[in-house]
Amino acid sequence: MFYVNDEHERNFNYFLEKYPIAIKDKEYRTGFYIVAHPVIFDFCSGNPVSDDNGPFDWFFDDQCNKAGLSNGYRQLVQAGLNLYNNYDDFSLYLALGNWGCEIFEVFIQACKIRRGEDLFNHNYSNKLGA
């Protein structure tokens, strides 16, 4: 698994423990992986699930100032939404022109998780006895 730093990994593990659906559901796991990025995690105050609908509830909250997210991170969130539930307000063309190496690597890992290619899920499930 690619993590931008230790905080990203801790945030992701926190979400997996708090929302166990993500252990078996790759769409949720993908969303929580993206939201666990330290910049995005801080932006949603570490509480992305406000309406019990999924990891991107905060993004649709009228009280959330999405303008505070840089364009690259906003596009990463939109990519996550697309991988989570086929959100159509995402342009890969524009995102690739904006992302640096770190955000691009997060996107690639998110795609792998969504495809079920994350060995982490298997290892984590074994640790929890799932």
C-alpha cells in the first residue's frame, strides 16, 4: 500500500476500525483511503460520515467550505467519488494536468483498492478475524 506518510496510514486504519464496512466493501475502502490523506482528513475534521451515507458526506455538506481545498485535492476527492459511486463531476484529463507525483500515486493506489488489488485488505481482515 502506498501512503504519503505515517499519518495517512494511521488515518486509514482509524477509518477501518471506526467503519468496519470498509474492510469488506472496496468502494468504501477506496473512499476512506482518499479521505485519510492528511490534508483531506484535516479538512473534514476527521469525521467524513455525517449522514451515515459514506466517506464523502462532508463534501456535500453546505457548511463545508470546499473552496479551502486546493484544486488538486478537490480533484482527488472527485476522483474518489467517481470510484465510490460513479460521480460524474470529475475529469481525469484535468486532474492529470494538475496533480503532482504524490496525489497521482494516491489516485493509482485508490484505483488498485477499487479493483480489489490491495493486499492490505486481506492482511487487515486476517488481523481482525473477519
